[in-house]
Amino acid sequence: MRIRTFPVFLAFLAMGFADAVGPFVSLAKDEFQLSNAVASMIPFVGLSMFGILSIPVGLVQDRKGKKFVLMSGLLVALLGLMNAAFGLDSFGRFLVTILLMGAGAAILQVAGNPIMRDVSAEGKYARNLSLAQFVKAIGSLSGPMIPVIAAKYYGADWKVIFPIYTVALLVAVLAVAGLKVDERRSSEKAATFASCLALLKNPYVLAMVMAIFFYVGAEVSVSAGIPMYLKERFGIDINKVGLLGTGLFFTALTIGRFSGGVILTWMKPRKFFMVTCALSILGLAGLFVPNQTVAVASFFVVGLGFANIFPLVFSIAVDSMPEHTNALSGLMVTAIVGGAILPPLMGLVADRTSVQTSFLVPLAAILYITWTSILKPAAQAK
């Protein structure tokens, strides 16, 4: 059984590579001489694919199966990486890569969680899914760390990340191609556009879907803004040191996601949700303290706070209406498009004021999410 789960873990690792769109903002800004607003459109190109593809891919998955969809996501992402691996000579070509990486990640997200259930031993699904999120976080962490290591120790350009990712995707494709899986069919009626949209009439569902929208937007905004913040506020070189701030943020996300599973064995999800929101607010507020040490530490605190917001919102919403799991899942994954909307807004604020002031955008998003943490679940809201 462990052999059967290994290819799926590799798919989750590849899913995490798409989170590099955040660190790519500052690197592409310098490489192609872009304004803050234009550079912040990079996440929009990739993450808009979640809004476009999530529900349609889910419908295809009902007919073609999870392995087919999982393999399709890997191949789409691989095509995008190969486009950059063999020469990245223009901003347009770079955007094509980001578009295909985003599309691949969206497809993988739809198939990844349910197929893990199919390859897991009885009673091991929750554990394997938590571990898969940890593996995905490692993929996310590689985005800011590989360029720094390549530049510092090998004198290599940041674009070396693309051939490295290409090799990793090739390994994942080969592993998934050989995967044998007996797919379990859900007894629940498949989600449709109509069933998903109908749920938005429920105020609680709408609030929780918007919480996912604003959370992903806040996470991408923070990861993209860290290097520019450190450069503007403290004159730190983005290529050599700046991305380490992003790396610290993703390290905190990784630690937080691993420890979150442990904490949730003795703390109720709703209470933990409030704690993570408070920690996120504390970290973002620290960015307005005029001290470099406090600022860097704050990015770590933000990462710890952000780490479990997505799975908490997702699970609390689904547990409140288990009879609508498919439709809720479709809405939640579609809401990841928030990562395409908030970063350009943050970029506009940065251009008109300062990068530091632009962090009010993710702070406002977290304040909204904090409000949702005290809402009563739909099942209780009579």
C-alpha cells in the first residue's frame, strides 16, 4: 500500500511547485523590468486557472476517472515547465509557463485529495492526506529556496528552477503512469454548475467560500510581497537574501501544517481556527514595526498563522453540510482564484503608496476570515 501512495505523494509535491508564482513576482520584476502592478499580475495568470477549470475538470473526472485527471494535470504542468527550461527569453513566454503551471496545479488539486483515499489502506486516509499536505508544502518551499541556493553556492541564474522542476515532473509522470488504482465511486450525486451555484444562496456557505477566496489571495500576496518589502524597507538584495524571507514564510507554513495535524487531535477545529487567525493578524501587524528583526520574525509568525486556515475552512464548511460535499468542494477549489485577484490589487496599492502599506490588503483579508471563524455552521444557523 505504501508503494501505491508514493506516486500520489509525488503529485502533491508537484502541486506545491505552482506556489512558486509568489516568489517569481520579485524575480520576474527585476528580470523583465516590470512595475509592481504588472509584476503582481503574474499570480493572476496562473491562479485564474482554478476559477476556470476546477468545476469543469471535476465533471470530466466523474466520467474519465481520477487517475486520468491526475495524469492530465502532471502533463499540462510539465509542458509549461519545458517551455521555460529550454530558454526563457521573454516575459510573454514566462507568462505561458505560469499559465500552464497554474492549469496543471488546478487539475491536480481536483484529483489529488480523492485519489489519495483510493490508494490508502483502511483507516489511513486522514493520516495520508495530512502527510500529503506536508509534502505539498515542501514543494512550495522549494520555490523561494532553489533560486537562493543556486545563486549563492553555484552562481547560477534563478531560472535554473525550471529544469529542476521539469525533471521532478518527469519522475512523477512515470510513477503515476504505473499506478494501479481501484477507484471508489461516491454514492453522492455528482456536483454540477447548478448545484454549486445554488449553495451560494446559503449565507454561511457564501461566507466560507469567500474565506477561501481571501485566504489564498492573502497567502499569494504575502509570499510575493516579502522580497519587495525587504528591499524597499531595508535595502536587502532580492536575489541573494530577499527570497530567504519568503523561504522563512514557507518554512513556517510547512512546520505549521505538520504541527496542525497534531494540535487538532486535542483542540476543536473552530477554536484552532480562531487561534490561527489571531496569530496571522499579530504577524501582519508586526510588519509595520520599524525594525528589521521584528519584520523578519513577523513573516515567520504569519506563516504559522496561515498554515492551517485553508484546511480548517474547508473541513468546517464540509462537516456542516456533508450531504453537499461534492458541490462544496467544487466551490472551495474554484475560490482559489482569489490568489489571482488580490496580488494585482496589492501591486496597485504598492505603486501608489508603498510596499509596506500594500500589506494592508492581506491584513484586511485576514480580518474578514477572522469574522467567519466566529460564525455558526450552516447546520446550526436556523
